[in-house]
Amino acid sequence: MRLIKLKEVLHMTGLSRATVYRFMAAGGFPMKVELGGGN
């Protein structure tokens, strides 16, 4: 499995950020994966 950044997804698909998140919520796109601690 290859992880790609949201910016890459937007560029590759031509979709808007909101549309990608809508697809994730509906199960049409894989959910995002949080990397690192982010504290």
C-alpha cells in the first residue's frame, strides 16, 4: 500500500478537498491515515 498526501490526491483526481472528504465519509475513498504524534 502506498500513502499519498491529500495535495497529491487533489492534483491526480481534479476533485476539491470537500469532495474528497465527502467520498471518505461515504466509503468511496479510503479514510485518511494520521502519521506521527502531532502533539
